Amino acid sequence: MKLISVFLALVSLVSGHIIQADIRIHPEKYNLMTIDTSNLPEPVEAPTADDFVQLGEVNMHYRIYGEGGAPLILIHGNGGSVDSLAAAARYLANDYTVYVTESRCHGQSSDPGVISYELMAKDIAEFVAAMGIKKPIVMGHSDGAIIALALAADHPELPGAIIVCGANSDPSTFWPYFPAGVRIRNAVRRDKLNDLMLNEPHFTAEYLAKINCPAYIVSGEFDIMRQTDTVFIRDSVPGSDMAIIKGADHSSYISRDGGQAYALAVEWLNQKGL
């Protein structure tokens, strides 16, 4: 059994390198792009609000950056907090009213003991209702991107658009080394956030086809998710656009570089008239 697992991992790794080579040979097929950061605004200095809102069983921590612009919700990844996408929020606040949410079981938000992408999408839907937000743009990274997909599929009337950065449709679409490392950590200390990552989501083409808002499906050239899955998500979400960010890994263009996150989002949103 162990030999079979090793063989499958090697096959997966080799096939992944073939995909990477295909990206370099046919960049137009994957829309391999470089983000233009030559004309960035100055980031705002601080949030205009830092508060909590009670959403059923969850007391959600959130921050707001900027005011007066169209609403944009930022959702962090697994193990993150409102600080994770603060750099992006500070730039985006020049054009949008940015709501940075903190997911259940993360940061200062409460831990009701249960977590799933479906529940976190429900939390965002309740946040939208509680804050009186109309048709927000929802931009998520990693787990936050999965939440954005689930929100748009389960509550298609809510988002005005989604920007999905580094999502996967199924745990099997990680590069083999990544879940192996998570399993080792989980063996030392069991953690429900690791369990979530290893066992969810399970998005089918039929499920993703329920999304009816404009969608931008993005990943890094060297992401921990396979680009074949990024293509699958793009092909499953009707009318969606896709980009693979040249030279980027899973986080470099979104959580570590606020200017790139701003330029990526604003260019696409302007193209869509949003």
C-alpha cells in the first residue's frame, strides 16, 4: 500500500511538472500574466472601524478600510486573521469600502466548535445582511477563495462579483508534498483547521455552475494548487475569467504584496465595469 501511495505521488508530481512546462510553452492557454504595479495609489494608513458583529453562533471580528466606495469583502485563508490581507485592504480602500472579515475559529472571532466551508459561506451571507451591504465584490485568498465560491454557489443572489485567488475544488488537487506536510503536523497535534484543509471542499462542475456573477479565477504560477484545477474551476463557473500570475506562489501576489492585489483586482473590475 505504501509503495502504491509513493508511486501515485510520483505520477502526480511528474504530471504537475508537465503542466508547469505547458504553461511556459503556451502562456496564452493559461493567461499567464505579470501584474502591472507601475501606477499604484498611496495605501491608506488605518482602518476606519475595528469591531465585532454577532452572527447567530459566531461573534465575527471585522475591520473596515475606506468609505464611500462600492463594497468589497476580503476573506483570509486557513489560519489567517484580519491582519492577513491588511496590506491589500489598505490599497483597495482608495477605490472601495473594504470589509475584512475574520472567519469562525480564527483570530478574535469566536469558535463555536464546528467549521466547514459551507458554514463559513453562511457566516459571510449573514455578515452581508447584518451590515446592510448590497451586492459586494467578494475577494478571497486560499480558504477565503473557497468560501467565495461557496457563497456564490449557495447564495447566488448576494455577490456582485467574486475574485478567487488560490482556490481548490477538492483536497486531491494539492501538490503531493503539501498535504503530506499538513498530515505530519496533524499527527503531532490534531487541529480542526488542518482537518478542514485535508478533507474539504468537494466542488463538482454542477455545483460551481450555480454561480451566476462575474468571477475571476486566479492562481500563482508556482501555487500549491495544480493549475489543472484552476482551469477546472474556470471551465465550471459560467462566463468566468482566469489568470495565472507569472512567478507567483500561493500567497505572494495577494497576502504579501498589497499593491499587486490592488492592481490585479482593479484592472479586472474596471474591465467588468464594477
